[in-house]
Amino acid sequence: MPFADEKRRSASLRWYYNHRDEVQKKNKIKRQDSAHKEKEREQRKRYLENPDNKARAYLDRLKYKAKNRESINKKRTLYRQRVRKEVLDYYGGKCACCGETEIKFLCLDHINGGGSKDHKKTEHGQGWYFYLRRYKPEYVQVLCHNCNMAKGFYGGCPHVAKSKTSI
Ligand SMILES: [Zn+2]
Ligand SMILES: [Zn+2]
């Protein structure tokens, strides 16, 4: 929404905070309407075509982030944990070598030890989980950190020699 000046803008914000509950209820109903969604997207796009508005939106975003850093981080952490669990569950939810199921011990392993280009690019960090959730490639398995480390350091897990399975 464009505002002529800061005074009107803060008055509008004040009104919003006083009527927040009913506005949010109405917006929730509106948000489920796809035509309304499309209209809003268009409006927002037009609003941001003005460089002043764009700069203001950017500053607002920064302010919002600074003010809500803690809750944003918390949400992000929970979301990441959910994605991680979802991906680990998809790939069996337990260590393919020793059967460990404690999620804190589990990680994902490239079955043939790498070599795929897309894996190399995304291998490190959270990004890989998002990638796997999206594309679900078959060259991945769940291992616990012990079995994974042993595989990395010694070329195989001691469990394998005992049980004659392979990872
Ligand atoms: Zn294991
Ligand atoms: Zn093992």
C-alpha cells in the first residue's frame, strides 16, 4: 500500500494493530481465494515497481528480521529439522549398516562415494536435504555417523566384515 507520508503510514499501522484479530481473520478467508491471491500479487508487483517503495519494503524487511530474529531462527531450525527427518524417513529412517534409528546419529551417504555432479555441488550442508527431498535420487542411503566415518576413513565399516553385508 502506498502512503503519501509517514504520518498516515503510522496511523494505518496503529489502526492495524488495534484491529489485528478481525483483519487477520478476514485475510485468512481471503487468502484461500486464488483470484484474490493473484490480484494481491499483481498489486504488490506494481507497488514495488516504484524504486522508493522497493527501498522501503527492503528496509521494512530488515527491521522485521531484526525485531523477530529469535522467532525467525527458531522457525527456521524447526523447519530444517522437519525436512531432515522427512528425508531420512524417505530413505528408510535407519542406518543401512547397523540399523541405528536415533535420528541424531543418522546422516545421508552417497552409496558409491560420490562422482555425481549434482551431488558434488549440493553435498554440503542443509541444501543437500532440500535437494534430496525434491529429486529423491536413488544413490543415497542412510548411515549412522559411526558407519559413515568408518566407510570414509577405512573404505568400509567393521560391521560389514562381521556380517558380510555391504554398504
Ligand atoms: Zn550404523
Ligand atoms: Zn556399520
